[in-house]
Amino acid sequence: MRSRIVVGMSGGVDSSVAAALLVERGFDVIGVTMRVWPWKEADDPVRRFGSCCGSEAVDDARRVARDLGIPYYVLNMESEFDRAVIAPFADAYRNGRTPVPCVACNVDLKFGSLLARARAWDAAGVATGHYARVSRDESTGRWLLRRGHDPRKDQSDFLWPLDQAQLAAAHFPVGDLDKDQVRAHARRLGLVTAEKPESQEICFVPDDDYRGFLRRRDPEMFRPGEIVDGEGRRLGTHAGVAAYTVGQRRGLGVEPHGTRLYVTDIDAAANRIVVGPSRGLERDRLTAVGVNFIACDPPREPLRVEARIRHSHRAAPATVRATGDGEAEVVFDEPQRPITPGQSVVWYRDDLVIGGGVIGR
């Protein structure tokens, strides 16, 4: 009997090719699109594509599934998505943090709710179009997460919270390919998604306007307050803590004597934004919360790693020390900037993901 795999199909080229590769490898494949957001589409097809898993994306995923000869379903997961992704996203901005909603979607929906449904269908696991790889250490039995083969497309930093059971059921068929190879596979198979452009914005935020989205959800986040310098001197008025992120320079409206200022801290409790020169962003350490060690148990001794503090950041040499209660301290060899609360910090050794957490402070 062939092993069954459920593939999360977003309507893009990566998940389309993931499904195709599994079919070619002889798996019993079921395609699924998670309907996570109400379908209120723009008239412009280009803008419409920005809504991940919207009606156009479902049409494309359905066509790919039909061409591959696999069954295809759309699952209504709006309420789960709101609970697991949107509510924490809003809460983070309300508290002066800058979240990564894709991380929550991966751990709670794709390899949470969807995996539970897959098991109810007697499937061995769930596959996605992520550029990452999973392997198993035969000597310890531990499942390992590795960077994708294509360093430009690596998405391992969005998967760091996955536990051992989730990694055991995770399949990333395009993880060994680069983007050009993925598109070549799609062209060879004549898939409708072969030339489809990539979407970079947050899937549930129309027109990539996260401030407008949050304002409609909770206007109180945009209550004006003070902008102060590091000494507490008032420089101006901000437009609400949710409108800012640590490291931000544009849109502050305060640059005394032509000095370039950046957001260096957000005090949500006091409804205050702190600004300062760029050197004020430099930090050599951070505390991570919600920590998950993948490649090992929480180490008793400090561990040398390369740490990445955001998706576009080049991992830097550092030492990580588990401090208990799901926390860890990361100390960099050289100061980094900006270290932004709410973002992910992920630590590596070469292509191996050692673990990760959420930047707390």
C-alpha cells in the first residue's frame, strides 16, 4: 500500500511542484488548500494574487491537482486562523512587538490542524512548498531541520518551533532544489503556476497595509502618544505604538538639527516611542522566549552557533545559553542591529537548525 501524504497547496509554484514531485515518487497524494480568510477579492488580478489561498489561488491549485490526477479539497479554517495567527499578530503589535505570523501559521495550522486532519485520513504526513529539509539522526533517532539547498530561498527560520512529532511528519519536496529548478519542473509538467509571481506580503493583510488592518481591528492601538529621546525629552507625537517597529527610521516626523533618528524602543504600557541615533540600535545580546531546541536537548553549557535575528539577516557568530523556563540568552561576538522584539531568532551550525525562539528583549 502506497504511503499517503497531504499537500498544503497555496496556489503557488512551490507547493504545486511539491505535490508533483510526491506523485512522481509514487506517494498517494491529496491536495488541500486551507481557506483561512474571507474571500473579498479586488478587481485587479495582480492585487488579487496577494491574498494567499483566496479564490484565484484555489482555482490554480484545483487545476494543478486535476492535471496531476490527485483528489483536492478546500478546508474552511477561518476560525482556527483567527485564533492561532491573527489574534496573536494583533496582540504583538498592541504590546510593541513586531511578530512573524508565518511562524504561527506553520506550527499551529499547517503542522497542527492540517496534520491532525491528515492523520484522520490515514496519511503519513503533510507536505508544503517550503525551502527547507528534514533528516533523521539514525544514532539518536532525533529528527533534524536543515536549511533549504537554495540559500536565497531558505525558509527554515519560519519552521523552528516544530517539535519532534511534527518534524517526523513533515515533508519538504522542493527543499533540495533552487527556484529555477522548481520553475523548470513546473514548465515540464505544464502546470498553470509555472510562471506565477511570488507574493511577499502578509497573506491576510489587504494591499500589504498592516496598519490599516490593525486599525480596523482595534483602533485603540493607534492612540497618539509621546516620542521621546533616550533621556526622556519629548520630541513629538506618535500615531500609535502599532505603527512603529524597532529600527524604523521613516515616518517619525522628528529629526532635530537634521539628525537621523530611529525607533530604539517601544514602551507600549506608557504609550511611548523612544528614538535615538543609529548607534542606539546596536546590541550584543538578547533574551529569547518560547524557545525550542531541535538538534539537541537544552544544553547545560553555552553553545557556539550562528544566530539569525530576522529573515533577511545574515547569521552572525554567537553563543546561546539555555536559562530555563523556555528561555535562552544569545550573546553575539559583535553587536547587531536592529534586534527587534517579536521577531524570531534562530541559531544554526552550518545548515543544521539548532533551535530558535522569539526575541523578548
